Amino acid sequence: MTCQHLKESSEPTPATAYLDGCPQCVAVGARDWVHLRLCLECGIVACCDSSPRRHMSGHYETEGHPVMRSYEPGETWRWCFVDELLG
């Protein structure tokens, strides 16, 4: 099963720094982020749902950007929040 969001998603240039971890976590002094994710609509980099603050899910909830991908080295999978599908 696929969805239109996954089919139409592209690879933006990351809009935020990520070398030190999740930029939103780092901004508040938190270092407990787990994995990074990249929003395929706007390029924001944020932490995953295994992280305490779940910034990428929060980004989806406030902005409605439907697709993100893993931003971990060697991982290329994508996730559609709207259809709850892995691509």
C-alpha cells in the first residue's frame, strides 16, 4: 500500500543545523534526543518519537507537513503521518 504524500515527497535541503543533535533539544539544553528526522516539506531537522520531546511529531501536529524521513546515516525510509504508512 502506498499513499500520494509518499509519492509526491521530495528531498529538501536541511533548513536547520543538526551536527550537535536535535536543534530544538539543543536550544533548551537537552541532550537526550535519540534519532533525527528530516521534514520533506520544509527541511526542518528534529528528534524522533523515541526521544522525550518528540519534536518531529510536534512539527507535524503544528505545521501539518505529512512526510518525514530518517536522517540517520544509511537509512532512507520515509513515514507519512497522515496515512500512517512507511515508504
